[in-house]
Amino acid sequence: EKRNMLQDEINRVNSENKKLTEMLARVCEKYYALNNLME
Amino acid sequence: MDGSSFLDISLDLNTNPFSAKLPKKEVSVLASTHLKRKWLEQDESASELREELNRVNSENKKLTEMLARVCESYNELHNHLEKLQSRQSPEIEQTDIPIKKRKQDPDEFLGFPIGLSSGKTENSSSNEDHHHHHQQHEQKNQLLSCKRPVTDSFNKAKVSTVYVPTETSDTSLTVKDGFQWRKYGQKVTRDNPSPRAYFRCSFAPSCPVKKKVQRSAEDPSLLVATYEGTHNHLGPNASEGDATSQGGSSTVTLDLVNGCHRLALEKNERDNTMQEVLIQQMASSLTKDSKFTAALAAAISGRLMEQSRT
């Protein structure tokens, strides 16, 4: 039961990390677009 | 004497009471060893899972920090761009700027339909990707369209400049040209100690004409009024039929005639325009005068009579 709980928690954090990575990619893209616009 | 007391009639079936317990002990030791091994295995596996959890948690923390930093940089850059835009073209209405001014929540800012912090489950990846691409396209268009109103308005605008003498002590930056103006901004420019005021024509609704007024840097006794655009209504003088004329510049230009040596600075085109304006003003004032029109009619009819006699 403890192992299952740990595995669930790992899955949850992994899913969150995936979302964070996608978000980071989008912000970086927007940042560079704005930077290019300013240049 | 009872011989049974001497005779050991015991069959010695249970001579060593520990001998019967030995196998049980062995079983229990074996079982505990097995359990211990199993527990150790489980513990080892759990510790591996714990390590894995620590690793992903650490990664999560790093990603969150990095995202916060990039969001902060983006907001700084965005604010900087807005400042630059407001400096370069303060006459552009704020409604023309499509970029939202307020700081946004990272989820909303990135077009994420689902908040991470809320812990909700995500939609199907295809829908999200489509939404993502659509939003990215819109955001890029918004970003790229920032300068469009500026270039369009400047390309289409008809620009004219007039110089008006004024009192040095007068700081109102007003040029009386007959039109009604609504002041919507003022700023200090680098090349001039006097501020520049921005006006929009409010004589008629939706009139696109804008006016910038600033004291001349070379001669502070002069106000420089720059008009942009063409009026979409009649001038302040009702007799003026030309809706496109810069009626406002006529009064100003007459002031120049009265005594402004700066007139020489203006181009030949402005001289021609001034002459036209003078003629228009004379014509309009004369046609207003009923005595003049009667005299003119009499003169014309008299001339016609003479011609008919000859």
C-alpha cells in the first residue's frame, strides 16, 4: 500500500513536471517573439 | 514395597521435552527469515521509490523556479515595450494596443485552460495542441500588430505646421484656430525644455485630425502647431464649403502676416496656401455682407445694361 502511494505521488509529480516543461517552452517562445519585435 | 516405584515403566516417549519443540523453532526461524527478506525487498523497493520521488520533486522545484524567472523577464520586457510605445506615439489611443496591460497568472498568460495548482486533470492532447497553436497564432498576430496602427496612421496623415507668436509667460500651449480641441496628453521631449501638448479635434465626432503644440526650441516666443490628418467636417466658419480644408490654419497664418518674421521659414507651398486662405476669407466675408452683394448685383446689371445699349 505504501509503495502504491509512493508510485501515485511520483506519477502525479511527473505529470506536473510535464506541464511545467510545456509552459516553460511557451513562455520562452513568447519571450523571444517579443524580443525580436523590439529589435 | 511397591516395585513399581523402582521400575521405570516409562516408554520414554517424551524424554526430552525440547526435542519436540525443535522443529517448530526451525520453522519459525525460517519463516521470520523469509519475512525479513521479503520486508527487506519491499523496503529496498520503497526506498527506490522514495529516491525517485525526491528526484522528481527536485525537478519540479527547479522547473517552477525557472518558469517564474522567465515569466518575470517576459513581464519586464513587455512593460519596457509598452513604455517605448507610449514614448514614441502617445497619440495612439490605448485601445489600439492589443497587448493586455495587467500582469497575468502564468496559467492564463500561457493560455493554459487548466491551472496546475488546482490539480485538475488535463484535456485530451489533441484539443490542447489545437488550442495551443490557435492561441500562439493569435498572440503572435497581436504582437506583430502592435506597430500597424502607428505606420498606417502616419502614412495616411497629412501633416502641416504653423508658427504662432505667443507670450513667453503663457504656458497654456493653446493655439486659437477656431476648431474645438480636446487635450489628451502632454510630455517633455529631449530636444526642447518646453513640453509638447497633444490635442484631438472634437469639432465633429470621429474627426481624425490631431494637433501637437510645443514652444519652438529656437525661439521660445513662437508656438509650433503641427496638424495631422484632414478634417471630416466643415470648418468653424459656416460659409466654408470645403470640408477638407484646414480652416484652423487660416487664423494662425493671418497672425503670421501681422508681424512674425518666422514666416520666411515656411515653404513656398505654405505661402500659396496662405494666399488661397486669404482669398477664401475675403470672399466669405464679402458674400456675408448684404450691401456688398447688392452693390455687386447693381454693378453687374448696370454693366449689362451698358453692353446692351452699345
